[in-house]
Amino acid sequence: MSVIASNIQRIRDIIDRMHPDHAVAIMAVTKNRTRQEADEAINRGVDLVGENRVQESIAKWIPRPSVPLHLIGHLQTNKVKYAIDHFDAVDSLDSEKIAEQLNRRLAEQSRGTFKVMLQINAGMEESKTGFPPHCDVVRNFLLQASKWPHLEFIGIMALFPRAIDTSEQEKEKVRKLMKETGELWRMCQLEGFPWAPLTTLSMGMSEDYEWAIDAGSTLIRVGTSIFGPR
Ligand SMILES: *Cc1c(COP(=O)(O)O)cnc(C)c1O
């Protein structure tokens, strides 16, 4: 068995052993990985692939992968036109402006709906973009999202401060933020906006996916634990 194959098996085993009461999908994060490495992960059963950069992704993923390909990095407005042609979903919708631009492009091309996720900056870190993890902010944004008929909000992608090599106290803070984000997601889901089914909670990376699954994550984004250090 290849290293990539055994790494994916190990992650699946951990998920199974945790026996969460919901399904957990695995996204292989393939930034800085070759097409060959990425294809190996797909052949070994990851559910989808995620890329951070539009350009890098286009170079790597033509021809397209056999699983859905999502953008998980910040989208610049000048790349919107490439993004809607290339990706199956943009999980990193982090501003009203980008929602406007996506919707406008899709309208111009007479396209149907395009899948997006709302990006939440759970730790409100300066270095990251996204909406604050506040129920009223997120709810209000989703409420007015009906004005973008070409966007379907399929989920929330949440980012957290790195917790590895930090104190127990810092780790506990991240675990708490994850629980709160899980609750925020469930509350917004209950709103029942037809344009925002929010079936997915994308939360957890290599170092913290077990906490994330505990807190309700339905999709983990894993790079290092599949492919090794970058
Ligand atoms: C790089 C990246 C990941 C994967 O990180 P690992 O620690 O390598 O698992 C997940 N999500 C986002 C948004 C990323 O940029």
C-alpha cells in the first residue's frame, strides 16, 4: 500500500472509531501537490478535492478530477470568471462583494445555480478573511442572500486558529470555538432559507479534525495528514 493510501485508511479508521452520528466526508487538500499525488488520493477514495489558488488549480486539474473540485482559498474578483468555469463550488465566499460578482457573472452567462459556502473566521484572526462567528451577522447575510438567485449556499466553511504546539488553554479555546460554530451552523440551517440548505459544515484540518468531528463537522479538509509535510 502506498503512503497516501495508508494515510487515508488511517483517517477513515479514526473516523469510524469515533463513530460520529453523522457522515463525514474527506476532502484532500491538494495545494502544492502534483497531479499524480492528487490522483492517488482520489483513487484511494477521498470524497472531493480542494485547491487554494485558481491558477494552480487550472494548471493541475485539466483534465478534470472524477470527484468534485472545490476552491477553499480566497477568491479575488478578477478570478471570478475562471472560478465559475473551473470549480464545482467555492467554499471560501468571504464577502458581500464576491457574492455580488459571482452572481453577476453567472447571470451574464445565463447559468443556473452555483454552489458556495460561507467562510467563517471563527477566531476573528487578522490573517484570515471571512465572516465573524456571530449568529446575527451570519443570519442577516443569509437572509439577504436571496438577492443572488444564482448562488446556492450549501454550507459553512470555518477556519480556526492553529492549535498544535499551543497550551492546553489555547487548545480548549479552539475546541470551544468549534462547538459554537457547530451550533451556529445548526441554527442557520433551521432558518430553512430555500437558497441556503447549508447541508455541509466544513471544519477541521490535519491537526484538529477529531475535535471538529466531535463538534459536528461533516467535511474535513486534509492536506498534510494525507500527503505528508508541505
Ligand atoms: C491548506 C489548507 C487545509 C489543509 O491543511 P493541512 O493542515 O495540511 O491539513 C485546509 N483548509 C484550508 C482552507 C487550507 O488552506
